[in-house]
Amino acid sequence: MHDQPNINALWGALIIEELVRQGVDRFVIAPGSRSAPLVVAAARSGARTTVWLDERGAAFHAVGLARASGVPAAVITTSGTAVANLLPAVVESAMDGVPLVLLTADRPPELRDVGANQTIEQAGIFGDYLRWSLDLPCPDDRVPARIALTAAAESVRRALRDPGPVQLNCQFREPLAPDPAPWNRDCLQGTEAWQVSGRPFTTFARTDVPDPEGVAETATALAEARRGLLVCGAAPWSERDAVRELADALGWPWVTDVRSQLRFGNAAPAHLPHLDRLFGGQPERWEPDVVLQVGGSITSKRLRTFLDRGDAEHHVLIDPRPGRVDPGHRATRRIEGPLGSWCRALAAALPDRGNVRLDEELSGLHARIEAAMDEAIDADGGLSEPWVTRWLTQHMSAEHGLFLSSSLPIRDADDYGALNGPPLRVAANRGASGIDGVIATAAGFAAGIGGPCTLLIGDLAALHDLNALAMLAPEIPPLTIVVLNNGGGAIFSLLPIAEHPDVFTPLFDTPHAHSFEGVCHGFGLRYARVETRAAFADAYGGAAAGGHAVIEVASDMRANRQAHHRIEDAVQGALAG
């Protein structure tokens, strides 16, 4: 560190090096001048860096990286509105517990509140959405350089303790480039061991062992259930085996959210994910006395409504985050702790129930629902959006990640995804459920898992993030983008507002006639437009073979609405029969 050319370069190098030693190895950089000390340090650190055109996309790309790994990714920006553009991704990170480190460069205090160029109030700009923030002073050789090290270390601790976004607002005076300027090396006193050790300056210890008494009490309540239901919400891929172990030990019927990592490729007899349709339409036919909900949020509105209205004696929630996931205010026991550890501890504490016999009425109803859905989706032979979703979840490679856009794609995957396909690693931005930054996030998710990924996205969400197409570089694993182009916001055609034609168009359905062909050619991406099932299967097979590609599915809003209604009518008919 003694050879750093100036004090700004020193602090930049200290911050980046400590972040790397704390485990942060991905830096997403939005170009700018004020952030030069941080950018130069990141580039020379040996960590992996990605340059992203715009700050909004850069932050969403970092969210995708962190979603895949569980390790904070860092975003580096210059000052001004560059920082403000991070807000949508900060909200998503905060709401869905995704660790994120924001390194925002800022002007010095003498340039604040005086009308100086590219200077805004950056400290506190993200409000309550941050887990932690620090407005670092300008680098100064009259104070210990350890300030930079402990700030970097604390940012990672806070980003991981309650996973979410943190901000280091880094003020810099000129010179910003790594040009020589005198500085006093005495400020490095106390960092000698750190410089040669390769270890973090500050290490943190955290105990995540479930409380034995709490495990015993919870296991007793579960064991006494007469009619238990296991609900698996959103969870990391790394926890799927532990959740499955608990499901096997309980022997209860269980339903899985599309982000539970257990929805697809799960042939367990008691795995009955379509029961949300039974619960939504006829909850009186089967009411549990104990509900165990593990993981985060749930996509299915029918299932959420059932849980909200339920009369279970015990409703146990297990989620590592301190925030509540209890919109119906039904939780009677809230367990905050590591999901995998708690699932395994409870599985071990439950009494051996032998071969538990599954409720034949439930399994029979579920089989009828699945058969009716299959027949209805396949009936007309056309390229409907539910058919595309079902086909993908049947034929995707297990080596591929699946990223789902908010709006209809994730709902269709949750409703119509095939249960007999491969196990799929699924992700989506469901913290705030926005449709912005989806392509950038999916690209980050692909880079984070280190393998190919398929993105299922609607046309409006794709239009929101077109500039991300320009950033699909060769170093990002192949991303196959399936755009469901129905000429607007088809989800609104399924909502009550569609019955009010005087305002529905254009205020809600947002009609457009855009094709994605031109922009794909402009960005050098492989492109195919498909109108039949055979054409889609051929295009997907070719796209998935390698490289980034866009498949535009020609859809129709009215036909899509009819397809959804036809499937739901078939399901209700199966339940009535």
C-alpha cells in the first residue's frame, strides 16, 4: 500500500481490498470520473469487474449476481443522479433480502449545498431501504487509514446480517486519477499485519445454531397435528435439500412456490402444488389445523388468501430474515434463523411416523387438476403463453437457470409449470415485483450461477430494459430471452378493470406495435420470431445451444385471456367432478 500514488488512491485500494477479503468478488462499474479511485482499485485488485452502461442496470445486474451466490455484489457509481438511479434495485434488494454494497462516489463537503456541478444530497438518499450507510469523509493522511478498512468490513457484515443493501458514500477531492501527489505514509500505522496477511482486517463471528428448546417446542406442535400442511415459500437453491428432508420427515401434503427451488423435478407423492386451486375455490373441503411455512414470499394469490383466512391452531413461520412475511396476521410462532439449519433440526426432532398414508381425496383431486390443466393447455394446438411456460419447464435442461419476470410470466410459471420436468433453479425479482431491470438482473443471475439461463419476460418488461441488451457480453453465460409479445400489458386483461372499456385502452393495456427484431440486430443478438409450437421448439433448441439469443413469441391479448379462462374453467370442472 505504500506505493499508492496519492491518498485517494490509497483509500480506494484499502476499501476494495478489504471488500475482496470479506468475500466480495464481483464489482459492477458504471463509468464516471468522481469514482476513479474506486474503479482503478477494483480493476487492479484481481476481482471480477463488469462495466455496465447505466446505473439502474448496473445495480440490477448486481442484484442478479447476489441472488445467485448469496454473497454481496458491489456497485460503483460516480456522483449526482447516477446515485439516484440505483433506487429501484435498492428497493428490490431491501424487500427481498438480497445483499448489495453500494460504493457511491461523492463531492467533498465544501461543494455540497452551494450549487456545484453534479452534486446532490447523496447521504440518506435511499432512506429506510438501506440496512446501513456511512458517509465517509474525504481521504486524509492526518487520520488513520484503518477508517477505510473498518468501514468496508462493516458494510459487508451489515449487508449479510439482515441481507439487503448498504451504502458507503465516498467523498473524494481531486486528484481523482492515480497521479503522483505527496502523502504521509504514517497514516498506515496499524495496518502492517493486514498488508502481509491476506486476511480481512476485521473478522466477524455469528452463531446460527437453532435453540434446542425452541426446536423441541416446535417439533412437539408439529407432531401433534391432526391435519398438517407444509408451505414452501421462496428459498435459496442451497437450502432445497434441507427443506425436502423436513417435508419427508413430516409426511404432510406440501405446496411449493415457484421460487422454492422444489417446484420442478419433484416427484414426492405428497408434493401437491396445485392444491392452491382447491384451497382458493373450496377451502372448506380441507382445512389444516397446523400450517408450517418455510422460506419467503408466496406468488399464488389463491394460496395467500387461503392462509390469510385459515383457522389453523398453529401457524409456524421459519424465515432467516427479521422482517415479517405474514400479510394475513396469522403467525402464532415466528422463527428467525437459518432456514437449512432449522429444517434439519426439526426433521431430526420429529418422531418417526413410519409410512404415512397420504389423504386419498387430496391426491385424487390434485391428479384431476393436473390432468385437466394438461388437456386444456394442449387443446387448441396454438402457441399460447401458458403452453410456452409449460413446454419450457418440461424441456429446459437442468443445467439452465430460469429467471421469471414479474407480471404474467411468474404467475403462469407458478400456475402452469410442468411438474414432470427437470429440477430447475428459479429466480425472480419479487421483493417489490417491479418489471424494471429484469434483463439486467437475469444477466447477473446467469453470471452468478456461472451457466446458461433462460429468461421468460413480457413485452413491456423487455421494453423497460432494452439498454441491457447492449450489455450482453461474451463473458456472461448464454442468456436465452423468451419475450411474450402480446402487444401490451396482458395481465390487466385478466383483472376487473378489463370490464371498463372506456378506460382500459390505452390507460391500462398500454397497446403497442413494436417488434424486437430491429433492436436485436442492432445489438448483434441472434433473433427469432415464432408463431407456432413447432417453430418455438426449434428456435429454443437452437438458442439454447450457445450464445445470447432472443425469441419473440407472437401472442395476442384476447386469445391469451381466452386461454387462461379455458384452463381455469377446466380446472374448476375437474374439482366439481
